[in-house]
Amino acid sequence: MSHFDDVLAANAAYAERFADVGRPGRAARGLAVVTCMDSRISPLDMLGLDDGDAKILRNAGARVTDDVLRTLVLAVHLLDVDRVMVVAHTDCRMASVTDAEVHRAIADSVNIDTRSLDFQTIADQRGALASDVQRIRSWPYLPAGLPVTGCVYDVRTGRLEVAVQD
């Protein structure tokens, strides 16, 4: 018995009805979305997109990390991305704790010292969003003038609010 039997069985059922439509690995709508890993967010549904329309990058807190920047460089220069949305959300756990609290909670729970990790918790969500948008805009490996916007998704209403204009 595997811990993954449920999802592997679901994949087998999916594969039986799967039809390869020949979709390329490019972003058909030219969009990249950086958002949180929160399971309440369905990025394609939230934006009225279909599979293949956008490149979706997810991490804790929707932060623009070095790896997100690396991935955006590839997406822009090789995969037809020509605009970027950074989407934070309401009720984000990363915006309600400090790194110290996360380190302490993990240490108390499983007795692991994580103090060498930067969890990038968010004291000021809108400030962090503005900073992350600016980080993309000023990244030297991305085109000057690349449209980038920052939004906050309300997990209770499904609505997006533009917090940083493109």
C-alpha cells in the first residue's frame, strides 16, 4: 500500500480519457502568473483560462524569489510569455506569522532546527507585493517595459483587486 495510491488511481482514470490535442508547451495567452501554493486558489479558473494559456508559478506567499525570476526569464524568452501577474491573496498564512514563529512551530512540532531557512513571511502584504512586482520589472534579464501587475485575490469572494498597476 502506497501513500500515493489515491492520486495514482485518479491519474490512471484521467489517462484513460486523456486525448493529446497537440498543445505546445508555450503560453497561448502570453501570461505568467506567480501565485501562492494555497489550495483555495485555482489560477486558471480564477482568470478564465484554459490549460496551455499561461505559465503558473506557485510558492508559499506568492513571493518573487530567485527561482521565480529564473523561471520567468525562460518563460519570457523561450515560451511566449509577454506579461506577468503576481497574485497574493487574503487570509494568507505567510502574511500572518513571522519567520521566528514558523521556526518555533516546526521545532515544537517535529524538533527540526530550520533557522537556516528564510521562509519569507510577509509583515506588509501590499508592500511585499509592490516590491516583488518591482523586482520583476527591474530584473536585467527580462525585457524593459514587460507588463507586470500585482493583485490580491479574495479567497472568500473569488475577486481580484489590482494593487499594483502595470
